[in-house]
Amino acid sequence: MSETREQRRERKRAEARGIEEFREHIGNPAPLAMTPQAVYHWNRDDQLDALVAAREAEPDTGFMMRLLALCTLPRTNPGDRQQYRRVNGPFRLYLIAGGDMKLPYGTLPRLLLAWVCTEAVRTQSRTLVLGRSLAEFMRILGLNPAGSGDRVRLRNQMDRLFSAHVSLIHEDRHSKQFVSSAIADRGEFWWNPRRPDEPVLWDSTIELGEKFFNEIIASPVPLDMNVLKAMKRSPLGLDIYLWLTYRLFGMTEPFSLTWRQIYRQFGVNPVMADRRTVDNFRTDVLRELRKLEDAWPGFNYSTPKGCLTLKPTRPLIAPSRPGAASRRPSDTAHTALRRHVFRVLSERPELLEPEHVGELAETVKTAAARAGIAYDADTVTAAINAGRALVQAQGSDR
């Protein structure tokens, strides 16, 4: 008898726990010499371990610019091409290499942009601080600073990404809107790649292009950074997750796309949408969807002949209730968020329970981001404590 989906997940979790126990036993998880097949299975099991951990962990709220969730960056090396174009319905993205750089590609620019968008939303500032240690920044991105290969690739992709110029276009029968901007107007990198753990005297920083920054904070898409980092070995998996996060938000009815339509949105060469190419692509997408099932409780889809059908699914990062925090002209960030916490707890008193503190924190972060309120962990914690005290005081007065 074939196993059910839930039985398969439990088996995979058990296998992942066994892998972790084996790692702890041998100390160094990686064999000294591995065949290509061993590398494949090692990476697959390692990624499964990360996906299961992401499913069981508290969500880590991050953000991505809306259009970058709809129009993807190059997944494979574009070589000497200086311009890249991606179309998704009425949306178009053009990416142009800057200076003597080449175009960014692969997983690292995607992880970098997720960090950039998250920090821009959190701080509401164009100037982002990368820190004084390369190793620390790599850990934030979910990368291992021990390997020199990752350090070299990260620096290369940072140079490519932050020197690039982007054009974002929306055009339909009635109107056309576009914005063009450098991704970053300036940057300072003081790290020593040969000594990644060595702190330097000055912070490495980038200053985002003004129009690019405005596009980020205008309509950020909330996402779970734990899942993003767990999918880091697959640029297609990252693209699918970002697209689903945007597409499933607020969905109330099933939505279907043919595999040819999906290929034209995500395929390496959308023009070459012949049957064999689309069939191979379908196999790749289904592999990434199965991975997401391990990290996304309740993720619901089906694959009728020739189509992918998405069904209403609760997002990993729940939208704030009842919406963005309201901020009056005289309000500080603390005052606005405290009022929001009070309103949410009045409507959902179950969030007062200790086991729901993580969900309440994520709700406050999303509300702050949607209202354009800069926040950090201390601001969120203080607002929650103050809001809880107000609700409890009101309850004791009754």
C-alpha cells in the first residue's frame, strides 16, 4: 500500500533526525571525498533537514518587493549579456549590468534582495548597514562563511547586483507606469574576504537608489525567511516560493495555470516553450513544490492534466489583523504599535496566551511594515507589553 503524504513527511522528518544524530556523532558532517551522486544525496538530505526545521520554527518575517516576486532574476549564468528581460502578464522587468560588471544570477542575488527589502522595510531608510564582519553577514543570509568558495561568489554577486540598473514597468490596455533606478547609488565594503570573522573599523553599507527604495516600501510582500534560507540551493525553488507567497495571499477561489504559462513566466528561455522543454520544466517545478510541502503546513494544490491548480492556503506569514497600524501625526512608533496591539488583542483575546506570543509579534511586524513604521525587536516587544497591559487593565475594570 502506498504511503500517504503525511506518512511521507513523517518518514522524512525521522530520516532528517537520524541525519542530524549522525552529524553529531561524527563531528564533521561532510565526507572528505564524495562522488557526484553522494553530493546530490547529501545536499538533498541537508535541504530536507532545513525545510523540516523551518516548518517547526517560529516564522522569521522578511519582505520582498512585489514586482521581484512576479518577475524573476536570471537563474543561470547569462554570460556576457548586458541586459535581461522578464515578462509576467502586464509586468515587465529589465535588468542592465552596470559599469564593467556582468549580470547577477543564481540564488545569492535572490537572498541579497530579500535581505535588502527586509531591512528597507524595517528601518524605513535607504542606507542599510551590512555590518563589520563578512562572516556575520553571511550567517544572516543563511550561508556558511567557512568555505572560501561561498565568500568569493557572494562578493562577486554583490558587485554585480548593487552596480546594476533596473526598470520596472506595468502596462495594460488603459495605462502604463514605469520607474527606472539604480539598485544602489553608493556602497562601501570594508571586509577582508580572506579573514571573514575579523571585524573592521567601519561598517560596510549600501545606499539604495531612491526610486528603487520607494518601490520596495510601497507594497512589500511578507515572507518567511526561514523557508527562503532552506530553499537557498535552488533558484527555481526560491522563485516559486516568492511567487506563491504573493499569489496565494487573499486567494478565495482555486486558480489554474497551464504548464506552458508557468514556463513562460519562470523558464530559462521563455521563447523555447516546446512540449519536451515544458515537460522537463514541469518535473522541476513539481520537485520544488514537494519541498515546499515539508515547510508550509496546509499548502494546497493539485495537478490536473496539463495544469497546476492553486487552492486557498493560509500564508506562512499571516497578514495583520485588522490591517496596517494606524499612525497619527503626533504618534511615535511605540504609540502607534501599542494602539495596534490593543486593537488586535481586543478582537482576538486568545493572543494574550503565552503560546501565541510569536503570532502576535509577527502580526505587529507586518502591521508596522504596511504602515511604513520603522521597528526593531525592542520596539515590537515594548509595544506588545504595553498593549497587553492596557487590555488587562481594561478587563480588570469591568
